[in-house]
Amino acid sequence: YGKQWYQRRVRAAMTQWQNKIQGSGARLISTFCNPDEEQAFSLTTDGRLVFERTGQCVSYDGVQANAPLFLTECGSAVEFHLEINGTLIMTRQLFDGQHLCITPMDHNHLINPSPCLNDPIGITKCDMIASPNVLLEESFFLEDRRHLRDLDGSKMTDECDFKLCALNEPTPAIKLLPPENVNRCTKPWECVTIATKTARRPHLILNMAKSIRESYGYDLPMAVYDDGPDNYSDELRRKSLSIPY
């Protein structure tokens, strides 16, 4: 196929090589796209999924589903192919009569459609929500991320170790208004609004709203900014209607 791809940072659903050896080899995890590191995977004509930085191939132990992926020598690696308009990376070999797909998992090795940073990538039964990938040509990725290369890396800290930290200038501490300028709020739902953002994790917003309702006995208005790439299911939209956005 000769393609290379990178997962958009907001989706965090593909992988990079983790700089830590675990078990058979370097495990694959969900992470940010980093324009300063080689993160390309190439699918060769013989079905090897090659991590170009090391020349190693993606594989996994055992023949069961829900096994974590790792990098190994290509001679012993599992063979893959692309299906469903090039969005599913599937095993060529059948297991229990079906192909398995590269899919993000949680740390209990269950399918995870909303992975967090450092969650494992594994081989699972194909899931049409969690398994599809966004394929990007290398040139498109480099153009899309080229502005990040020029950011000031000196502003990175232990708490913020990505170059985008240069864009997140610290905001000054909030100053309290003088008491004479404050009208006491007796009904929080009339004077308090929760502002938050989400990307591929709208269920956490619903959990937060549910927690507020159960803890205080009332709802608070919420302003939610969603910068994720996906549309939501009808069920999720129905649940969101119960929240006073």
C-alpha cells in the first residue's frame, strides 16, 4: 500500500512507540501526534505493519482477541490488511472464523472507543465505533503540524511537556470583588454556569451533570465546547437533551 498515517491529536486513537520495553517488546499506546518525532507506520505489500523509526513490525502474543500490540522483528510479525474503505486494519488470518482489528483498549484489555493518553492499543474483535482509523499521508501531516515545530520548547515543564505549552500562557490569579460590589447568590442555578470542553468524551460531561444533580438536588447550566471530530449517536444526543446546556 505504501501509505503512512498519523492519528489526529484530538482522536488519540492510533499509536506511537513507547520508549519503554515491556515483556516481548515496545508496547503500542495512545498518544499525541508529535511533529518532532518519526511516528509513521507503513503497511507493506506482504502485510507487515512497520514502525518506520525502528524498522520493527507490529505483532502480539497468542491467538486470542484483546491482546496488546507490541513491536518485534518483522520475520515473526502478524500480517494485516486494510478493509472498509481503508479505515480498519485487520488481521489476514482468521481467528474463530473472523478477522481481528487493531483497536484502542483500556487497561483491562476491553475495547475502548474513547481512549485516554497511554491507554494500550490491542487486537480485538472489530468494533465499528472504536476500530476505524483516520489515515493521513505524511506530507499532509507535516503541513498540518508544521507550525508546532517553531514553538518555544523552553516553556515545557514536568506538568506540560508538549510544545503547545508555549501557547498556554499562565493566566493571572482571579481577584475577588470588593464585598460592596457583590450581590449574594441564593439560587446557584441562576448565577452559576459551568464552562467545559470535550473531545470524543461526551459521556464524561453527562456523568458530571448527573453527579451535580445527585449531589446538590438541582441542575446547573453548562456551556460545552466540543472540538472532537465525530458525530454522536442518537442515544447520546437523547441523553444530552436532559442536561440544561
